[in-house]
Amino acid sequence: MAVLQMLQPRTGLRVLVTGGASGIGLTIAQAFVEAGARVHVCDASQDALDVMRENRSTQSITGTLADVADQAGVARVFADVESQLGGLDVLINNAGIAGPTSGVDEMDVAAWEQTVAVNLNAQFYFARQAVPLLRMSPDGGAIIAMSSVAGRLGYAYRTPYASTKWAAVGLTKSLAIELGPQGISVNAIQPGIVRGPRMQRVIGARADQLGVSYEEMEAKYLERISLRRMTTPEEVAATALFLCSPAGKGISGQAISVCGNVEVL
């Protein structure tokens, strides 16, 4: 196979993207559709699913309304995956929440537990259900976990988020060893400061916590990135496509930062 051809994922891949009706998840889902994949998403927002279905570029994507932290909801997602896709080649464990911004001694315990449930437990629930299907993938299945640069750096006042994103890397590296002999690759992507509404909310919450303006806080974030710019959702999606292409089949057990080199949080 020519090198350029190796960069293109196989046409007809069956892909599940959690939290895939908006944000980075939707950008990833769209990228796989453009590459000729059949894509199913789940999302906790019916409104987001409805908007996705109304958009001409995403009308082919099927979806399930589900809370990823609920095991019964996860089971419904996989029932829909099997009926809509007839199997699975790629799992993108993307769903996640920002969690609370708070000092550890002031943190609401319920908010901590919710962050762990959505950002970590859900990744386990989906991997557990996906693996039997991925074993039957004709050219080896793939799992991509969405971590964060907060999964390789400390992040004051965002300890629930950082803890779960570090844990996602541990889960990735352990599953890569476990599933590699069965031909399933497992990697994590660690986005940095990704331009979009979610990052605006994160920066705003951090600004409020520290008592500074949004503009001051955004400037502080950019100063910590070697390239001095935010990452785009499309750059994250392109990395996911690469990992699922023939060129990426030799990569497993890795946490790949797509962040412009965030130096510190």
C-alpha cells in the first residue's frame, strides 16, 4: 500500500462516538463520516441530537439518547449500535464533563463523584461492552480514549477533572497490553486548550475563582502554550482518523497530546 493511501481509514468503518452530538465529539463524528465511515453517537442532550439530525452534513449519523454513567443506558447504546451498524470497529470514548472548579476543602462531594462517574466509570462501561464486538472487526479494532493535557499535568482547583483524565491514561495503557494480542489498539488523545464554547466556560469559571477578568485569564492560558494559540477541534479529529488508519495501526498504548505543547496549567 502506498504511504499516502495508508493515511486514509478504511471505507466503511463502524464507529461509535460517545458524547458525539456536539463539540469535539461531533467534529470527530463528522470527520469519520467524511472518511467514509458509518457512525453512531450517543449523547445526554436530546436537543443536541435533534440539531445533529437536522444538519445535512450529519444526517447520516445515527444516535441514542443516553447518560454514559448509567449502565442501563450504555446497554441501550450498544443495542442500537448492533441494530444500526451491525458491529463495531472503533470506539471513541469521548464523553466527559468539566467538573467543579473549587479548592479541595470546599469541593462538593457529589460534584466530585459525578465527574468520576462520567469521565472515568463511563469509559470502563463502554470499553467493557465494546471489546466483544471489536474482537470481530476484520482488520483489528481500535479504542481511543479522550484524556486531556490535564492528564499529564497538575491542575489546581480542577482536581476531579485532572484525576479522571490521568486515570483515563492508566486505563488506556493497561487495556493496550491486555487487548493487543487480540489485535485491538488502544490509545488516548490529550487535547489542550481547544477553541470553543466549552473552553470559554472553563476559562470563565477559573477567572471567577481567581477574581480576574475573562480576558486576563485567557491571556494567562495562551502564555502557557508554546505555540501561543488554542488547538482546534479539527486537529483533534484528524489525530483520531490517523490512529484508525493503516498508518496508525502500529501505535498502541500511547497518550498523544494535541495541544501546541501546553507547558503548565
